[in-house]
Amino acid sequence: APACPDDLDGINTCVGLENGELPQVSEEKVSPTRVRNMKDFENQITELKKENFNLKLRIYFLEERMQQELDGPTEHVYKTNIELKVEVESLKRELQEREQLLIKASKAVESLAEGGGSEIQRVKEDAQKKVQQVEDLLTKRILLLEGDVKAAQAELEKAFAGTETEKALRLSLESKLSEMKKMHKGDLEMVLVLEEKDRLIEELKLSLKSREALIQCLEEEKSQTACLDENVSSGELRRHSAALREEKERDAEAAQMEHQKERSHFEEMIQALQKDLREKEREIATEKKNSLKRDKAIQGLTMALKSKEKEVEELNSEIKELSATFAEAKEALQKTQEGSEGSQAALTEKEALLAELRSENLTKSSENHRLRRSIKKVTQELSDLQQEKARLERDLEEARCEGSRGARTIQDLRNEVEKLCNEVNEREKAVENCYKSLLSESNNKLRGQEQVIRHLIESASPKDPLLQKFNEKDLEAVQQNRYLMTAEDLEFRSEGLITEKCSSQQSPGSKLIFSQEKEQSDYEKLIQVLQQEQDIYAQLVRSLQDSDSMDTVQAELNNIFALRKQLERDVLTYRNLQKSLAEQISEIRRREEEPFSFYSDQTSYLSICLEENSQFQVEHFSQEELKKKVSELIQLVKELYTDNQRLKKTFFDLSCEGFQGNGRLESTEQREVRSSILILARRTRTRSKLERVTRIISRMTSIWSRVKR
């Protein structure tokens, strides 16, 4: 640490250098003709001592501040170094003025030497004393300046030490840059530039050392020439040394400026690399969040899949129990039918019933095949729609990357999307309520049919307790079928209705069989018919036990209803898009008073109306053609809206007609399939139009944002 001066009273810490100059010393520029006494020299010496003390104190405070700020930025060190250089220049200027005064004094002495005498001798002695004193003062000042220069050199060495630390940092950054070479191929040139800059710094250091060695050699030569040549004037030596010092200081200043430029360049590079690192960290964080979301979604799907598997197992167990109960009922029927006789009419009725069951089975199988084909088509269209959705999402991401100018419009669109989502949720709730009401109506109809069956069973007079047991078994089977229907969805319930209808149709046959017990002649034929019926029923039970077929039918029906909901959503979205297009077109019509904006907007919309692969340009069209293209776009939107309205109307009519009448419950599945097929046919017809309109709408939004800008 620097040594503090002894006396600090009355010393200001901000002495001199307010304007880059030394304080003015109260020194009189006395003419050489007047002789200065000892008091004047003593005053000058005291003032110079004060100046020297103030300078030492300033150097002390500067060194102390530099030690405090050594770990911080080096800008303050550079500023103090510049201030010291300014001070050295001011002292050099003052030295030149003093030398001029000495020259004037020597001329005055020479002029007085012509007078001769003792006075001349005394004046010479006084002049020599003054010159000696001035030389002593100047030598002291030179020593002080040399000390300041050494301090500045020490500061430069500290700055070079700072550059060494910066080199270490640069090496670490180079290691990081070597890791990022795959992402930043241009960093090799930057590294070469940095190595060249380091080489220049080393060369500047070597040049500084060579200059210092040259200065030492010159000082030695100066001492030798002072001993040899007494005739050489001290002013020339001082000028020579001042020129060497100025050259040295210029070199040091140039080296410092280059070092400062390199430091600023390194800092900019470090900031850019830090920015890249932050961006990479942000991307990694977003990827982690997305992966967590995906994991959560996968976990939720696995849980849902497990719950569905449990439900399927429960349903399979219930089906097995029902099959066991039906087998027991068949055994009871066989036992009760051993002593009974069937008539020819009963056999014909049974054959008719079996034929009807076979025909219904064939129609159901054909309908299942048609449903599977339609579901394949629907899945294909769903995959196409998903691809289209992915493409639209990519387009949306590209549109988001264009800039922040469309932030407000995006916010408005988000608000509209939220409103649309709310409306869609309300529509879904309304549809769910409608389905619930239809479900309750179907349950009521089922209850009515059960009451009819009970009434028929009660009206039939049971002949023996075995027949009563059979009827009880039949009722239990009906109740179990009803339980299965309430556990499944509406589509699977239609299959239950068919089986229940079959069971309800079997009970009158059994009544007829029991009513004609007296006819013993046709007993064997009745046994054969019942055996055939048992085989058919066993086939139906096996088909019910087949979980794969049930699952496929259930999945097909679920897909049909999902497509219905998706179509409703598409109708809503396309209606909202039509509204937005109508608003934009009305706004364009309002601007028809301004011709320039009208032409620009019309040309923009014409570029939308043109196909992607068309080779025409907008500049080649006239005003009438532009208006014609816009009218074609409006007509296309109107046609799309009418198609959507027609689809919605047909969908609503078919969904309403499917649940009318007690005797039409067995055909609800067929009507739903027909409605879904009709919707798919209409959808395939309008698919090209929808794709065109989506492309047109995406282009119109981008061009509309451009027009607003």
C-alpha cells in the first residue's frame, strides 16, 4: 500500500486536474533585467513543495482507489492513466516555458556582460545560482514525473495482469466454443482473430520492452555524453528525452486503446454466448415441460385403459353368468317339454320366428360389414384431418414467429376461440341432455314392454309349476338384459333390445306350446324344432360372449358418435369463420371510397383466390377482374355455409326420427348408421371446398394483418 503523507491539514483531495491542467503556481514571470532576491526563491520553493505534496497526496488517493477497484472494471484505471498523461503533458509545457525564461535570462546576462565590472560578476553568480536552483527544481519535477510514469507503468502491468485473467476466461470460453462448434461453424474464424489479437498484444508488449531498453540505453548515453561533452546544452537533452517519453507514451496509449477494443469485443462475444446459452436453457425447459405433460397424458390414458379393461372383464363375467342362467332355463324347458305335445301351427310359427331371426342376423351381419367399411373410411378421413390439423398448427407457429405486431389481433382471436369453446361446450351439454332425454325415453319404452310381457305372462294360465319356474327364469333373464343395457352406451343398448325382443317373442311361442299339450302326435317334431332353436340360441350366446365382436361394434358406434360431434364442431367453426369473413368483406366495402386502399385490398384478396400452383400475377388483372374474383370468393363461402346448414338439418332430422314410436327402437342403430353414412358422403363431397376455404382463410388472415400494418 502507498505511504500516506505526514500532514493532511488544509489539503483538498481534488487538487488540480479539473480541466486536465495543473493548478497555476503563484510564480511571477520576472523580467531578466530585475534581480530576484532569496525571498522570491523561497516563496517559489514553498509553493513547489505544496504542489509536490498535493501531487503525492493525489497519487496516494488514486492508488488507494485503484486497489479498491482492482477486482472491478478497468475503465477507471484507464481514465486515471489518461489524466496522468494529461498532467505529464502540462508539466512538459511548463518545463518548456521555464526553459524559455532561462534562455531569456541567459540573453540578459550576456547583454549585461558587455557592461563588465563587479556588478556583472555578481549578476553572473546570481544567475548561475538561479539556474542551479531552477535546474534542481526541474530535476525534482522530472523525478516526480518519472515516479508518476513508473506508477502508470505499474498500472499498465496490473492491466496486463487483468488481460492475463481475461485470457484465462477466454480459454474457458474457447473450450465452450469448441463444444458448440456443431451449432456455430463460424466460431473458428473468431478464434483465429482472437489468436491474432493475442499475438498483436504480445508484439506490443515486446515493443514496449524494447522501447524501455532503448530509453535506458539513451539515458546511459546521456550520462556518458554529459561527462564527455560539457558544451551540449541541457535543453537539447531534455527535448530528446521528452521526445522519447512522448513516443513511449503514445505507444502505451495505442496498446491500451487496442486492449480496450479487444476487451469490449470479448465482452460482446461473451454476452452473445450467454444469450445463446439462455435461449438453449429456455428451449430445454420448454422441452422438459412438454415431456412432463406427455408423461401425464400417457399415465392418464393408461389409467383409463385399465379401467376400461376392468369394465370389460366385469361385463364378460356378467355375460357368462347370464349364459349359465339361460342354460339352466333351457334345461328346465327340456324337462317341462318331455310330457308336452306341439301342434303343427306352433311348429310353423317357430319356423317363421327362426327364419325371421336368421334374416335379422344376416341383415345385422351385412350392416356390421358396412359399418366396418364406413369406419375404415372414417378413420382414414380422421387421419387426413389430423394431418391437416398438424399442418395448420405448423402454419400457426410460423405465423407466430413473424413478429409481435399481431399480438393484439392474436389476443382477440384467442378471446373469440374461448367464446367458441364455451359455445361448443354449451352445445355439447345440450346434446348430452338430448341424449339423456332420449335414454330416459328408451328406458320408459323398455319398462312399457316389460309391463306388456308381464301382462301377457299373467294372462297366460300356467298349467304346472314347471311352467311358472320357466316364466320366472325368463323374467330374470329379461332383468339381467336390462341391467346390461343400462351399463352400456345407447348403441350397445340397441343390441340388448334385439335380444330382449327375441326373448319376448319366444315367450308367446312357449305359451302356444304349453297351450296345446293334448296333441301327442307331433311331440317328436316339436322336440326337433326346439333342439334347432336351442342351437341357434347357443350361437347367439356365443356371439354375445365374443368380447372382440362386442368391442368392435361398440368402438364403431363410438366412432360414429364422435364423428357426429366433430361434424357439429366443424359446422360451428365454419360458421364463425364465415362471420369473420363477412365482417372483413363489409370492412373492405366501407373502404371503397379510397381507391388506393380498395385496389390494394382487392389485389390481396385476389392473391388468396388464386390457386397455389397458378402462374398468374396480380398486376395483370383489371379492376373488373379483381371484383369478379372477390365475388367468387363470397359465393364460395355462401355455398359452404348452405352445405353446412343442410348437413346440420339432415343430421338433426335423422337423430329426431330415430327415436319416434315404440316399435322403431330396433331400427335406431340402422338409422344412426344411415345418418352417419349420409354425413360422410356429404362430407366427402364438401371436403375439397373445406380445404380450399381453410387455405383461403389462412391467407386472408396473413394478408389482412399486412394490410393493417
